[in-house]
Amino acid sequence: MRVAISVTGVVQGVGFRPFVHRLARGLGGFVGNDGHGVFIEVEGTPAQITAFVDALKEPPPLAVLDDVRVREVPARGETGFRIVASDNTGVADTLVSADSATCDDCLRELRDPGDRRFRYPFVNCTNCGPRFTIVRGVPYDRPLTTMAAFAMCAECKQEYEDPADRRFHAQPVCCPACGPTLQFEPGAGDPLEAAAEAIRAGSVVAVKGLGGYHLAVGARHEAAAKKLRERKHREDKPFAVMVADLRQAKELAEVDADAEEVLSGRRRPIVLLPKKGRLAHSVAPGNRRIGLMLPYTPLHHLLLEQTGPIVLTSANVSDEPIVHRDDDLGRLQGIADAFLTHDRPIHVRTDDSVVRITRGKPQLQRRSRGYAPEPVRFETSRHLLGCGAELKNTFCLAKGHHAFVSHHIGDLENYETFRAFTEGIEHFKHLFDVDPVLVAHDLHPEYLSTKYALDQDVELLGVQHHHAHIAACLADNDHREPVLGVAFDGTGFGPDGTIWGGEVLLADLTSYRRLSHLRTVAMPGGAQAIRQPWRMATSYVDELGRPAREDVVKLKRSGLNSPLTSSAGRLFDAAASLLGVRDTVNYEGQAAIELEQLADPAETTAYRARIDDVIHGEDLIAALLDDPSSKPKRAARFHNGVADAIVRTCDRFRDHSDTVALSGGVFQNVLLLDRTVEGLENRGFRVLTHRSVPTNDGGISFGQVAVASRTTR
């Protein structure tokens, strides 16, 4: 008996062909890569074939199976099994694995003085190492990666061709004799030792990683951390810290079992955790949390052995994309004192992913390295593109059973980031063979992502920002029925000419209807009110009929440069300012983040807002002003009051749906999310939250595609 088998999913670059070769001992046939995934023909007895197909469904660690299709073909009497050349013809439909952290086997070799790869910073195998960041095309074979220029030595070639070896058909396989090499500038000697010494001495060192360059300083070196802030023009936003192992992580932060699992998994994101250990003040000034990550390349492991914990932040000037090309290092002049680099090119820039643990599960706040470009399961009959939003931009291409949400692009506010956006779209179109016939975009006419969409000569679809938020949550949970969608964020273009952001919608993937929202208030000074929360505090205080700063009140009442907003983000800003947390911000969401950190999590009392046609957020501000309690209690009661208002509003509209979807950047606030979910579930609602894409604007592109998938021609 002989069968032909087609396997689709993440099955290239993850050791799947060697796995198949081992399974097929005693059988005849072959296995190879093609544009769809892996093709197999296998010959043996019916019992052997059945056992083989069953075993296929328990693949190697990095593989993800979408589909296994089997059909009988004529027997050939073949007895040997072999790996054949890739088939590059036809339509490309294969998936590409995300980059994966160094596996335990490779780490043992890295630390074994008797191994030929002892202390070699580019050790990898089929179970780990670079994937997406080095891929130029599919099928995933060495000539279509940035390793193409490195010819394998005889020993590496023998490993590569040996079906019993862990590096059998590992495309980035290399060793000190034939692979990439490190360089340190300025200086001579061992590059790693020189870089470690520079970091210990307080220098800012640019380190070339998997998806781009990082800037590194000692995490306990105050002068170095302060210098890095000044050079990057990054006043307050916390830096991430890389630690050597879980022991170091537990010295610096509260690490529970759920956080430990995410920290040490193959994806290795930055995990936001309660801070407890001693770090330089300038690493995370005024912040009770710290973002920690473990090493994910051999280079990082070797460096951390000599430095202790280090700040590792994207190598760029604030608001620009991460530097990833060697010929762009001029952008780091005046920022980095030295450079630890190597000669393996990075094809796709990819920032570190960011995760926060909530209700025992990881909440993605930035989906990038380690996750992208692995697809989200999805169904569409057409090729689609979602262009995303302005802030925290991602794009999303979709076809067939997959939505390919991009790596984090950033804020589309300058040419460099916009170029990263357009180059990324072209690369994904080529990689996944997607030719969009419909492009979905935000309604805001001034977003660069919208302007890009309008320049495309295809069918266009404008998707309201908060509908996209809820659609993303629905598609993320494979839910197709109408829900009560609570979309709380900072800014979204409203069809009525106001700025939305505190919305309760009746929505599905096809349409939405606004049921309620936070009562609108003016934003005196327009965008200045986002950067200066005291302006929103003044606006809310004036709404209460209480004395407030006269010049701002006059501006507000004139209507000049004072647009109306229902934004939940601006409500949190006002509360933060009135509690003395922060009157001005240096990065998006700073006031709300610090307000959450101020709140006493043990406090269960809630302020109460009136609810009629709208949610009266000003009532929460009035209660906060009149409460003589401590600031932590008042901050907590405010959070609890917002959650209570959401629950009671959903209860009013229960006849429309008993399922609630929560989305928008405000729900990155774990205290608010926990209290809201708890309150809704206590009232008998089913609650949907994000699982595979961020709840913030990083998920907007996926929501746009979800809406577009239900749009008829």
C-alpha cells in the first residue's frame, strides 16, 4: 500500500522532515518541502501506513499542524525512504516559524569545553534559533535565507545530511569554522569580553540580536542608565532588563508559576512583573513593575555570564523603528559608545514581544519576536489586507485559513516607521503569496495607514476603530454571534465627528450599533490634552460646576481646539492628575499606568456613576474629589467604579446578548480587567478577552480583516 500525504502548518524549519524520516524506518518513499508545506509518499503494509499517519500527528516541539491529508496512490515496490529536493513550483502557501530561543541541547554544547561549538555565539539546530528574521522567501531552505552566503564546512555538512543528527536539514547550521563571526568596535581582542568590559565600565553598547540591534547598559549602573535615557530622549518609559536565568529574575521581581512558564518558554517575550530587587533608579523610574526577559540567543547567554543583568532596549531614537541593517548604524552615532555586531544579515526587523500575566494567562501587549509571523486561525474566501491604526501599528494579511498579523511596526508618525510598514507588507505578500483584492483601513483620514490604503488600486473598506477592536476580539475567540462590545481606549475616529473611546456597542463581524458610551467632555487644547492630563482634569472639574483654571475653561467653552471625546483613556488621565499622580506624560498611557500602580488591590469599595443614555464618568471624578481617604484607596475605588459602570451598562442591554467582548488599550490595565471580568461573570455573562493578538491597537489590523472577511463583493 502507498499513500501521498500533504501536511500544512508550521512545518518548515522545525525539523519536520527529519522527524518524518525517522518515523519511516522500514518503509519506502520520500519527503520534501514545497510551497504549501511538506509532501510525503510512503509505502508499506496497511498497518504500517496507519501507524505512520497517526505518529505524524505528534510532531516536533516547534511544529504546528494545520491539516494532514492522505490519499492512496499506486504502489511502486519502493523499500528505501529518502528526503528529496524542495519543489519550488506552484503557489506558495507554506507557513514560516517564528524565531525560537536556544534549546537545552545547544546550550549544553555552548558550555562544553570538549564540543567544537564551545562558546560559539551562533549555535543552533532544528529545534531552535533564527527563522522569520533570516527568511527571504519560501520554501524554507538555506539559499532563501540570510545564511546563503555561509558555505557549510565538511563537518556541518555531514550533520546537515545525517538523518540521525539533530541538525539534519537545519538551515542555519554553522560552526566557528564556517559560520558568522562577532566583531567589536572600537577595539581588538575577544569581542564578547570587550563588550562585557565596556558594559561593566558604564558604556552604552549596541548589540546585534535576532531582529535588530539593542542598546545595552548595566542594569545596576545608574550613570549608564541615565546616560542612555538622555541619549535616546526617553524620559520616563521603563527599560526592559535581561537576566541570565530564573534565579536572577526572582531576585528582581515577583515571579509566579505562570510568569515562570512564559519567561522560560521558547518565545521569550518581555514579561511585566511586580518589581522587588535593586536596580538603577533610571531603569524604571517611578514604576512598580519591571519588564524582564531571559536570554534567547547564545550570544545573550555568553554576554550575561560576564555582565549580570543588563538593560536591553531597542536601538533607535525614540519613535523610530529598531535599527537592523549594518549600514544604518550611523543612526546610532551619539547614542552608542561601542558596537557588538556580526556578519549574519537580519532580513526582517523584529522587536521583542511584551506580555503581562492576567488571570493566570499571558496577555499580549506587543506581538512580535517569538510569535510573528505564525498565523491566527481564520477563514476567508478572499485575499485581504488590514492596514491597522496609527499607534502600535501592525498590518494583517489574510487568505484561506490564516490571518498573518505582522510583527510590531510602531507608531506611524515618521518616514522611517512608514517605510518599515510598507516594506513589511511587501515582504509578507511575497512570503505568503497574498495578493489583496480588498484593503481595510481606519476611518481617520490623516492616519498614514489610511493614506497608504487609499493609494491602493483595489476595493477599499473603511472600518470604524472600535468596531475593529471588538471584531478582533470576536475573531480571536472564533465567535460569530452578536455581542455587547466594550471598547475602551484613548482615541478613535467617531462617525459623529467626536473622538470615541468609551464605547458600548452591539456588534458582530458584519456591523455595529452604538448602545451607550461615556458622556462626552471637551479636550481643551486638542492633542495637548493627551500630553497634559491636567487639561482633562480641568475639563471634568468644570463639568461638575466647580472652580477650575479660568483660561482653560474659557478655551473649553469657546469650542476652539477643544473637540468632544468619550474616551476612557482621558477619564483615567483626569483621575490621575487630580490624585497628583501626573500632570504631564512622556509616553502614551503613562498617567493611567501609574494610576493603576497607585491603586490598593485589596480595596473593594467602588465609586458609583449614574447610567442613563450615557455613562456619567464625571460622577466618578466627583466621588474621587470628595473622598477623604488615602490616595491608594481612592485610585482603587475609581478603578472599581469604572468596572461597576461597565457591568451595570451591560446589564441594561442584556436582552441583546449575554456575551460581552472586552477590547481596547484601557484593558491592558489588569486591575480594571480583573474587576470587570469578575463583575460580568458574577452577573452570568460570558466574557471574551483577547488570546492571540493584543487588546490595544496592535490588534486593530486583525479586526479590520475580520470585518472585511464578512463583506460581500
